[in-house]
Amino acid sequence: MATAAVGTDPLETLCGHLRVLSVETRLRMLLLLKDRDLCVTALAQRLGVTQGAVSQHLKILRDAGLVMAERDGYYVHYRVDRQALAEWQRALDELLERLQEERTSVAVTDEAAAIHCTRREENVCARRTRKAVVGKEGT
């Protein structure tokens, strides 16, 4: 997941990145690992979760390419792959810039479609509100 495979949609890849980063424990692990290499036991103690949970999260982070493992005798120490993290940051920055650009162009070039969509969404919300109100009156 760290780099897009040939033929893979960049947006799909970015969504995968966001899924990996959407779990608080994984973010906390990355914050701990950015400062120093740690083993599963040390991560579990600092995070207040089981070693099994840490191992599962580490597997996801390793598969995504964000964390690297290095065996040192009996222990395996984990660290953040700073190059992969920089690539992810560039991809996210590009997406956010693209969203900002597209938002501006939609507002200028396709204002009528945006108004139609807004009205439709308001109608859907209005129907939901009426149903909720009817349900309250019946109780």
C-alpha cells in the first residue's frame, strides 16, 4: 500500500491509506515509533493494550509500508518508514489541493447542477424530518 501498483487507481490507493490511519491506536503507535524503535511489549505497555492487539495493528502498518521491522536477537524492533510517510503525505496534500480546485471550478462552471443537488438533498432531509415528527406525535 505504500506505493500504488501499476494499473491501480490513485484514489483507491489513497482511500486504503486513510483506512489504515483511521484507527486511533495505529496513530498512537506511529507517534511513539517516530521517536524511537520499540518492540511489541514496549508498545503494549505504553498504549495500554494487549500484545496481541499491538501485533495485529503492526501487521496492518507493515503491510501498508509505514512500519519496518528489524530483528535484534530475541526481540523485533519496529520503526516508522519516514520515506513511505512522506509519500503518503504528498498524496494526501495532492488530494486536498485537487478537492479545493474542483470545488472552485464546480461553483463557477456548474452552478445550476449544484443548486439542483442541494434542493434534492433538502427534500430528502425534509421527508426524514416529517417522518420523525409523525413518529413523535404517535407516541
